[in-house]
Amino acid sequence: MRPIYQTKSASAGEPNDVALSKNETALSLLNLQVLLFLAGMVALWTLLCAISHLAPDLDGMEELVWASSLELGYYKHPPFPSWVMYGLTQLFGRSVWLTFFAGQLCSTLALWFVWLLGREFTTPRKAFIVMLLLSTTIYFSLRGTIFNHNTAQLWSIAAATWLFYRALRYQRLGTWLWLGAVSAIAIMTKYSAVIQFAAFFCFMLRQGSFNDSRNLKGIAGALGTFLLVSSPHAYWLVLNAFQPFRYADTALEAQSHLDALVHLFKFALDQCARLSPMLVVMLILWQTTRKSASAAVPSIGGQDTASYWTSLSGWDRSFLLWVGLAPMVLTVLISAILGTRLQASWATTFFILYAFYALRWMYGNEQVNLRRIAMLVIALHILMAVVYAAARGPLAWHSGRDARSTFPGPAIATEMNAIWRKHIPESPLALVVSDTWLGGNVAVNSGPGVEVFINADYAESPWLDPATSLDCGALVVHSRLTKGEPGRALKNLFNLADWHGVAAIQWSSKKSPVIDLHWAIIPPKRKCADRYRTG
């Protein structure tokens, strides 16, 4: 392994142990700076979103609802993000701000692994520069506040990429085993992890790695831990007839091949927009560095004008190009050939190595460049976070726009609980039958014991027991404004209720639409009253 800093020789007038001590101190200080930046990033985005948002995004609400229990799988996705949210809700309670915190936690943990990867083949300062650049992309910043399966997968893909590099470089069995375990977590977060695994395969094929028996033994070990860690979810998939795969197949379906190509074009444009903050910082840095270099006297041997990229080995450059570019290239090719529809957020994990490509156009003093880019990046994060919070909070409220961030979840929950207590004063509200968004807003703002019966479908609500779920009654509620016509199962349950009514609540300001809340109450059974008396 290459040293972290080049030590001075004793002949240069400084003992090696003194130089090594200075290097260790410098690295410790840099470690602290990296941790402080990442902690500040989590605090900034979480705090501003918590202040400006009354409700999370739809995916964040879904995770809060799914975190009612620990399941081995869910009808749409594998379970790992919901396990994370379950653990967080056990520690902090079920709150809206938790979704922003969880998303940023996954984002910054991924950045940490990118920094570790960069240290493998370049200096810590250059790795820090790369990490700072990457943090400005929309996937790590603005959309890093959205805790969904795409954002939740960032850290495991970054960790798997770092472990894959170390496994091939150093051929340690323990690293291969960890690679298998982390890869299993990645696949249990979202099945799209196979795209990254395909990138690993392409790189190994390019390098002839399969001709080395050590790699074959390592792959066997990694496969063993992968199967061991993922086996509970695999068992669940078999029992549930691979239900998430059917959902994924529906999500990929396009109306025609032409429609798929149109979506592919929009997909590419969206990726450019989501990478644009990083590209802007790169451009500013390149211009500043170029002007500084032209004004300075060139050093002997041209070291100050040599690109950082040239200091990387050919193997490392190949790794960055093949492993970094393959996910996007493979996805676009497969979509174009098969005519599948792509959503922009599906590319969340595709760009974790793209900031390394900036090393091609960077040269000069590392410390100066690091200081310069740190100021740019921190300023950009603050600007983006403030503008995003203002746009999603007060501006959206005053304009009357029906943004999810201004959805009056607390007010709706207060109204629904008042209606419930009016008809059922002896028992607290314990179950809301609704869609994930509306039901989640009522449940989250009603207390930790309130669960959601999603669309009156037990397959979508595995935390409920069909034999006892309605024993303590239920509030059935739907809104045509937020979801349209309710499904048949929810409508049937609504019609079976004893009491019905309609409430109306303004979305935000007087300019906003009025939310129609069609509610119905199913009263508790006698066994529920007996249960409370026993308790």
C-alpha cells in the first residue's frame, strides 16, 4: 500500500520518525476536518428541512409507515431501509424530521467511503477534494434529504466499491468476505445493485482478473457471505412469489419503444441537471487554478503544472473509468434495446466516482486547492439548503402551491382525532385505513401506537393480523384531491362503517386548494374493551 504522505529522509535534516509523526498528525487533523464537514452537512440539511417542512416527501412517509415492524420484505421493495428507519424510530420516536436525518446519514456515510477509496490511490487531500466535489451533486445534497431506497443504497454501493478495490489489490480473504456481506445489504436495499455488480464484472473481465486463482477463491468467499446475509429475504421472496419483482416490472413498462426513448432522453437531461452543481464548482476551480498557474513561475520539472490524474497508476485509472462509467452506460444501453422506461432517481448511485474525473484538470498546490474548493463547496451547500428550505416552506405556503412539504398533516391528524373521540371516547385511535400518504400523515401526527392499514390491503400492510386488526375499530379516510378515487377494498370498508362524514381543511394559505377528507368510523368490538380493562 502506498504511504499516505511521502516522508522526508534523514539526510534531508529531519529524522524519519519525526517526519512520520508529523504525517500522522496531519492525517489526524484531516480526518477531523472530513468528519466535521460531514457532520455539518447532516446538521445543515436536516435542520433546515425540519424547520421548513410540515411533512416529508412521499417515499419518506412510506418508510415511516413501513417501520411499524421488522419484516423480511415488502410488496414493493426489499427491507433494509425500513429496518434502518425502524431502529431510528425506536431511538427517536416517529417524527417527520427523522426522514431528512436518515437520508443525509446515508449520503454522508457514502461520502466517507468515497474518501476512503480515494486514499487508496492518491493523497488524503486530493481524496478530500474529490469528496467535497461529489457532495454538491443533487443526489448527495438536496435529494439526500429524501430517505428512499435510492438514497439509502448510496452508502452500501460506495462501501462495496471501496471493498472491491481493496479485495483485488490486496487479496485478503477478510476483505472479500466483507464485500459479499455489504453487497448483500446493497441488494436488500434495492435490487438495482446488480448494475454495480455488473460494473465490477466488466472491470475484472477487462483486467483479466478471472485468470488469477486468488480472485476466484475470493469471489467464492464473497458469494458465500452474500448468500448467507441475503438468505432471509430470499426465503421471503419465495414465500411471496417474488412480489417486488412484479412491481419493478410494472414500473419499467413503457407504452411503446418510442415512448421509452423519449423517457431515456429526459432521463439523460435530468442527470445533467442533478450533476450541475458539481460541474459548476469544477469549472470555477479550473478557471481559478489556470489563472493562478499562468501568473506563477513554473516549478522545476513542471510538477505544479502536472495534472493530478497523471499521478495515478494505469490500473487505478482503469478502475475509475470502468467501474465508474459502466453503471450509466449499461443502464442506457439496456433501456434503449429493451424499450424500458427509466426514472431519474434510479441513477442515484451511478455517479459516486465521477468527481475523481476532475483530477484530469487539476494541478498545483494541494493545500491551496483544498482550501479554495472547501470554501466554494460549503458556501454552495448553505446556499442550496437555504433556497430549498425557503422554496419548499414559506414560498410554497404563501403561493398556495399543493407541495407535499406544506401538507397540513398535523392539522388533519388533530381534526381526525377529534372526530374519533366524539364517536369513540372510550378507546384511543389505533388504526387508520387509507393510502400511504394521507394515512401516514394522520398516524405519524397522532402518536407512536397508531398504525396504517394501507389501501385496506393486508399484502401492503404485513404488520397487521387479519384476524385481529379491526378489533379496536378503525378510522377510514380518503381524499379525492390527494389520491383520486379510493380502491375497491378501501371503499368497501368505508361503506361498512357505522359513521360517515366529510371534513375540509385548507392545504396551506387561502390561495391553496381545499382538501376533502371523507371519513368513516368502524367501532371497536367488545374484545377490544375487554383488552383495555385487562390492561
